[in-house]
Amino acid sequence: LRYRVRSMETKRTSSRSPGPFITSSLQIAAANQLSFTAQRTMRTAQSLYEGVNVPGEGQVGLITYMRTDSTNLSGEALEQIRGFVQRSFGATYLPEKPNIFSSSNKDAQEAHEAIRPTDVARRPEDLRDALSEEQFKLYNLIWQRTVACQMSPAQWDATSVLFERDDQKTGAVLRASGRVLVFDGFLRVLGVQATDEQTLPALVQEQKLGAFAIDAVQRFSAPPPRYSEASLVKTLESEGIGRPSTYASIIGVIQERKYVEQLDRRFYATDLGEVVTDKLIEA
């Protein structure tokens, strides 16, 4: 089978850094990236907030209050983070104005700042000896997200290529798309996450190509997956159930009372849980 490149289009796209952590997003990120339960995340964050003995400084609180639904950062914090980005990475990584993020939760009370390091100059690697393994992992997660949230967007070249048969007219058009990172921006700190996006080779208009393999794949729609701790916290927040301070305890209580059990990090309702749910619906 012979194909030719019918057309190709390359667009420059950008992706903006995610906002600083609030309670729910910290629990979700810690569950997905560190495999921490919500309770473990909050217990570790509490210890970072209450303070750690840092050599040369004494007892120091390393993060701001960890029960919050606000993505706001104080003016002083923004100045400090932007100064750190400028010194560490240079002017190209610093946006003209501070990045401001709005809360996705319309019921957010926003009584506290977002979760951030109390001093961004305290790099995680400098505190390695003062922190336990789980404190280090969580502080590193918070520090990276805080610095990244005030950095320039990443720039990508997104290419879309259309192919058609060269040896005969079939009317069928095949499409391939992929993207290449042009400027890393905030990904300099957060790292590039693995995606399904493929990297395309350099192609030119009317180029002739041969197909060396064609796989026909049948796809089925799947039922929604069972809740993990991360997806349950996300749903609790979007449904307005509980507050930042209660997500971890809600998840703890439904397990302690044996309404649900976790298998392979997914929640399954127990017989007791199903009976209790039926009775609640009846009433």
C-alpha cells in the first residue's frame, strides 16, 4: 500500500501551569504520584505545618495551613516565588504578571492561602536530612507545584498530518497527530508527564510513504471505573460534600464502619454498605 502526505498543519500551542495546591488537589496528587492515602497525606502535611527541626534554624513550620480551599497566594509570597524563579531560571521563565488562579469550587470559603512552602528558598534537597522520607516526598511535591505555578507556560508544536492512498482513489483519509516540546516553561520544575501524544518524524507535503503494518483495533465503551481515594476526593469536592478538613475523615469512617473495602486501591461496597445505603434511600 502506498500513501502520500496530502496536507500537514503545525500550530504553536501552550499549556499553562496548574495552580497551587488546595486540600483536595494535594490529596489527589499525593495519591496519584506518591500512593499516599488521604489520611497519610494530611498527617504528613500536619507535621510539616507544625514544624520540623532544621539545623541552624531550630523548629520551623515549613508549609502554610493545609486545610484550605483557596488558590490565592499573598502578595509577599508571590514576590518571593517570582524572585526565586528569576534568580534560578532566568527572565524567560517568568511571566510579565503573577499567575492568578480561581477556585474551581463555587462554595469555596477561601479563609486561608493556598498550601505553599513558608519560604520557597528552602529547597527540598537542602532539608533532606531534617525530614523523614514521607515528609521529604510531600514537601517536594508542594515546593515544585508552588514554584511551577508562577512560571511561564510550556510551548508545543502540535502537528496534524493527513495521508491518502497514492496508488488508487479510495476516498479514505488517514490522520496522524503529535506534538514536540519547544520551550519547557513550568515543566522545567514539574517535568514532562508521559502522554499518549506521539512524536512525528519530519515530513514534507506530497511525500510518498509505504505502510508496513495496519492493525484494526475494536474498541468497546467501558463502565465508569470504581473510585480510588483520589477520584473520590475529587467527587466529594465537586458535589459539595464535606469541607477540606473532612475529606480524609469521611474516607476513613466509611472504611472503619465496614461500608466499603479497598481492593487494589479501588473502593468496593460491602454487603453492609449496600444495606445501609438502601435504608438511607428509603428514609
